[in-house]
Amino acid sequence: MTRKPARMYRKVEGQVYTRREYMGGVPNCRITQFDTGNLRSSFPWSLTLGTEEAAQVRDVALEAARISAVRVLERTAPNEFHLKVRRFPHQILREHKMAMGAGADRISDGMRRAFGKPVGHAVRAGIGSELMTVYTTEAHLADAKEALRKASHKLPVPTRVLVSATSAPAAG
């Protein structure tokens, strides 16, 4: 079985499949934490990573971006940030795996019953969708911006960092 490029799921097209109870064998979501860092403090600045194009972002890409951002923030601003993943991957991706190679025509059904099996999850992000937000202090604004810049390299869509002077919601 050959691996398909990750770009094949980037386009936002077709019907949305979100109802797990009607499908069997849906893999678990790969995002391990949606809130990371200092959850008890409220910070005066927020930096948001927003998309510039409509695209689907897989859960593994969101998790890689989160890990990348947290690694930078824990090194440069320990206990002075709160990173929040803003979107949950509800979209279930399907793939019709074709048999390849010699003799594949005898074991393959081609496009007969080609609905596909669930292979993962994705976020359907529109233009300007907020994927993740970092709340931090003024002293660590540059560090948070650098963390989000490095996280954006893991995502399949062009992004922009938006800075605003608002406080984080009170965590309970």
C-alpha cells in the first residue's frame, strides 16, 4: 500500500461526515490536549493563529502545530502562557484504498461500492478561522509570536498571527 500525499485532504469539498455512531472503525482524535500551560492565570495579551484560505486541517497537523508551539513557549516563557486549540476536528475523512501492482485487477472491485473507510479526522476551516490562541504577558509577546510562526509551518494552509489586548477567559 502506498501512502498518499497529505494535500489530498486539504480541499473543502463534498459532504461533511461527522456522525461517528453511523460508521464503524473510526480512529480516535490525535489531539491530546486542547488547553496547555498556565490555566489558572489570566493574561493581558492574546495572539491568535488564523487561516487565510479555506481548507481542511487534519488532526495530526493540528497536534504537530500544538507540540511545536508548546515546545518553544516552555523554553522561552515557562509558566507565562496559556495555549488553547480553538477548533475540534469533527470532520471524518474517508479513503478508498485501491489495490496496486500486478494482478490487482483480479482482487480489486474498482469503483464498485467505493464509499471508503474512515482514516482520520479534520477541521473544516474557513477564511479567518481561529485555529489556536496563545494568552501571555507583554514581556513574552515576541516569544509567543515566534511559537505561532513555527506552529504555522506544520499546517497545510497559509496563516496569519493576530495580536489583541484582551484577557483570557477565566479557567475554572
